Amino acid sequence: MNKKDRPLYQISIVAEMLGIHPQTIRLYEREGFIKPKRRMGNVRLFSQDDVERIEMILRLTRDLGINLAGVEVIFGMREKMEQMQKQMEEMMKKMMEQVKQEFQKELIEREKELKYPLVKSGRIIKIKIDKG
């Protein structure tokens, strides 16, 4: 667990930090936008990631006038883009590994060529040199 997803804040603290009513946060939880951790007594604990996600919801709804259905679509597209990014990074790692292996093979072949004559002949050719 990294520092940003460690549960830290109770719902009243998050509501105060963001200037919203705790019911708004509960609504976002019911809609599936956030998933706070729970501790004994079923107390919600929110991480910094949760707070940032709520801030993004507020920016989308307040500043841009997007409704919650639109927020859901945006979050879905964002998750798909992140998955695609990860897939592309994995593909690039595989491709780079393949290029590295091919380069190493080529390097080994070139080293072999340098150690041995480039042209091999099974015949001996005698050359007569005239001293005259």
C-alpha cells in the first residue's frame, strides 16, 4: 500500500476539507465513484487518492456542469486509457527485449566473423613469382 492510498481521514474531515456535506460523499460512494476503507464500527476512512477523486468529481460537476452519469462515463474512459497505457508499456518492454536479444545475436555473429577468416577456401593456390 503506497502513501496516497493509505486510509487517513474520516468522512467529517473530508467534508470539511472540500467544503461539502457528508451526504454528498455518501452519494459518491453509493454511485461507486469512491470506495473508502472501513474500520471497526463501520467507520469510513478515506485516503488521499479518495480525496483527490472527490475533488475531480466536484470539478466536473461544479465547474464543467457535467452530471453524475457523465462523470461515470469519464471515469470509465479514464480507466480504459490507463489500462491501454499499461498494455502499451508492456508491449514496448517486450519489443525492447526482442531488439536487445537480436542485437546481442548480431554482435556475437560479428565477433565470430572477426575471429575467423571471412572467406574460407579448401584449395591452395600456388603463385609463381618471376625474379627476373
